[in-house]
Amino acid sequence: AQKITQTQPGMFVQEKEAVTLDCTYDTSDPSYGLFWYKQPSSGEMIFLIYQGSYDQQNATEGRYSLNFQKARKSANLVISASQLGDSAMYFCAMREVSNTGNQFYFGTGTSLTVIP
Amino acid sequence: NAGVTQTPKFQVLKTGQSMTLQCAQDMNHEYMSWYRQDPGMGLRLIHYSVGAGITDQGEVPNGYNVSRSTTEDFPLRLLSAAPSQTSVYFCASSPPVTSGGPLSYNEQFFGPGTRLTVL
């Protein structure tokens, strides 16, 4: 089974609108971390936001927020007031530390295009 | 701090050649990893290390070797290159999961990537 599932290969959003990028995860561990990364066309991986499984509040970083629904195992990224520079690939990731390993798992990504 | 550095940035190999992709970090991170990125497949873990002298396999380890003799360096060796290994390779490092307060699964810091083509 996939550890991280991103079901939206491509998304479009109008500039200044908000957009939600979906992410669901699969783990039986009660303790884990969830991350979102941005990859612009230049290729570097940029860390955006982190949510711990025991965090009570949804994480926020500027225009980014993480809509964490633990029971549904979803960790959607919300970008408010989209800007042209937000056009990029976005990857959801999870870190688990267990008896079987210490790994990060990545989804296949969502390509976001911001339309002027 | 230079962060995570990778060399070379670009490389073209012929089938059967071997080479080493270099990765170094100056943040004293215990955790280091190698990924390959292929279109439509996201990042797939090749090998990772939780400290000097300790390595483990990820999702796609075949055809690759790693070693971790120091905290700073984590080279990836292609033993006999194949066209299927044409990809972009990323090295990343991370502090360990920290406790003592709220448990924190610290993020990874990525290198700029190496674009490898095998003919």
C-alpha cells in the first residue's frame, strides 16, 4: 500500500484565490511527522510546513496552512492568496521512526499552476 | 553553512560504467538519504543512514551502494550503470527525531540534485 497518496496530478488556481492540495497517508504508528515540500521548475526542494501527529493545532506558516484530520489520515495543504510564484510541484511526505526503520515517504506530487 | 552539497550537477555515463555521486553536509545531521526522482513517480528512497557506520536500504536499492564513514559524507555508488538509472538524484539530511519536549520529526534539507543520463 502507498504510504502517501496525492490524487491530484495537476491543479489550476486563479491568482489571489486559495487552493487546497490533497494528501492522505497510511501508517499504524501513533507517532509520525507530516511535511510539505515545494519544487519549482528550477528543481530545488523547499520545505514549507510540518505537522506532528500529536500536535493539537493545525500548522501554519505564512500563507501556508496544513489541514490535519488525523482520523481521516489526511494532511491537506492550503495555500491562501495564490501568487504566480506558487506555480510548482508540491510533495507531501511523512516521517516514521519505528522498529523497522527511520524513513521519509513521499507522494507522487501535485503540479500547481497559478493563472494570472 | 553550505548546507547539503552534491557533485556533480550533471553526468552522462555509458551503460556498464561505474561512478560515485558525492553528498556532503555541514550541519552535523545524523540522518542522510538518497532519492531518485522520475517523472510521475515522486521521490523514491534508495538508501539511508542514521549515523556513521549505519546504512539501510530504501524502496529502490538495487544497483546502488552506499557507505557512511563520517557524519558529513554519504556517497552513492552506481556499480554498473544502466539506462533505467537515468534520473535526477537528490541527497538529503535531517536532524534526528527530537524529544525532551514536544516530539519533533525534523524536516529534511535537500541538496541541489544531480541529473544523471545513462546511454
